[in-house]
Amino acid sequence: MCLAVPVKVVECLDDGQALIDAGGVSKAIDVSLLETVAPGDYVIVHVGFAINRLDTEEAERTLAMIRELGLELGEST
């Protein structure tokens, strides 16, 4: 089963890439499917591609629910 999770964009890189923070794990992802992405934005990532932007409140609420379930993003993202 695949899961798309919200992550925070830390830095925009060249060639449609961005560095994200996923529960303390840094990773480069592809953001070319989105019109605009800026540091501080939350995006939904699925198999290495940002597929949607989220507002901060929605992203933080989702991440809080994930933590309440006892799950950690950094383990498998």
C-alpha cells in the first residue's frame, strides 16, 4: 500500500527539485508537477513527487493525527 504524506519544503533546488523535511529526514523530491513551490510550503508527496500543496493548518493537523496514531514519517519516507 502506498501513502502520500505532507512534508515541508526546506529549499528549492535546480531542475524542478526541492529539499524537504519529512519527520527529520531530508530528501530531494520532484516538484515539477506543481506551478509554484516555496520554502515553508507544505506539499503532499507520493513516490518522490509533490502532487499537491496544502495550507499550513491542514498539514499540521494531518501530521498531528499521524503522530497520535504512533507513526513516524522519517521511518519509511
